[in-house]
Amino acid sequence: MLPNSYFDDAMRLRLLHNLNTQAWSQHSLFLPETLRADLADECNAMQLSGALREAGMGHALSRITDSTLRGDQILWLEAGRSQACDRYLAIMEDLRLVLNRHLFLGLESFESHFAFYAPGTAYTVHRDQFHDDDSRVISVVIYLNQDWLPEEGGALRLHPIDAAAEDVVPTGAHMVLFLSAEMRHEVLPSTRNRISLAGWFRRRPVD
Ligand SMILES: O=C(O)CCC(=O)C(=O)O
Ligand SMILES: [Fe+2]
């Protein structure tokens, strides 16, 4: 284990094994409850104040917004916006070091945003790597929802290349990560607000 790393040996081994064998991994209770609650409060406050923006698809000149294909509202994070966000970014930095040390991925940077899906909104099947930019290598999503019930919907449906689809329930403090280039996935509609932090480790720094 790295000195003072957020990742103990058991979590690190499971994460690396799952990524290697199935291109994705999920971990329940990944965040302490206090941090989940602080991040959820921040996301909800930003949503109420109108600070979130309709999310787009694609990149640069090919970027489009179409809420029937992608319905979330987002806010990109910057270091220093709050103690809770900085704590989250520090944990993601630990994760970057684990991935580089063990999988030799050469990840250089991380970008992430809050996401808010209102009831009935969804994100249709996609991959997270852009056609004209292969710098996103690993996608990581952490759910901030309190007391989510599976019957409320909103699952992340993963479509592995050579295995059956898998649904991840967006339970609070749950973390899922997968290979950005390979894993097709979608967000199913839910019956209540669904909040998360979505992030990407990149091979090259953000410009
Ligand atoms: O919120 C999720 O479960 C996944 C979100 C997603 O696929 C994305 O933002 O690209
Ligand atoms: Fe995605």
C-alpha cells in the first residue's frame, strides 16, 4: 500500500483484479457518510441556485446538447471550491497513483463534474472516450444519493464486450469505475432526483 493512501490492500487488490478481468469494478460505502452528505448538500444547493448547466455530448466543434439523449445538468469542479470537493479530489489523486503504479496507465490528470438527473431524465448508451480525443482512460462515478431504493430506477447499465449487461444501483457513497474506451453504458431514468460526481482520469493533462 502507498503510505497514507486512501486505498487499503483489500480494496486495491479487488479494484485492480476487477478492472483487469472485466473492465469495471464497483465498491460500496466508498466515501465516509459525512463526506457523501456534504457533497450531496453542495450539489443540491448548486442545483437550486441555478448553477448547473445542461450537459452536452461530443467535444469541441462536434459538441451537441439533446436532452432526450442526455438529460443531466452538470457543474465542472475546480480545486478550492469547497473542503468537501477538495477531499474528494485528494481521494481521486490517491486512486490515480494506485492505477498508475499497478496498471502503468500513465494517467496525468483528472477532470470531474457534479451531475444532477431530474426524474425521468437519462443518458442513452455511449462510451466516454470522444471520437477525436482518446485521452480519457478510466471513468469513475460516485453516487451521492441518500437511501436510494432499487425500485426508484436510475441504474447505471454497463454493457461489457463479452458478458451480460450489469446494473449498478446509484446507492449513496457507492463508487464504480470502468475503462472509458471500451465500456458502453447508459443511465436509466429514475423516479427521484439522482446526484453523483462523474470523473475521468486522462492520459494527457487538460489543456
Ligand atoms: O451517472 C452515471 O451512472 C454515469 C454517468 C455517465 O455515464 C457520464 O456522465 O458519462
Ligand atoms: Fe458515461
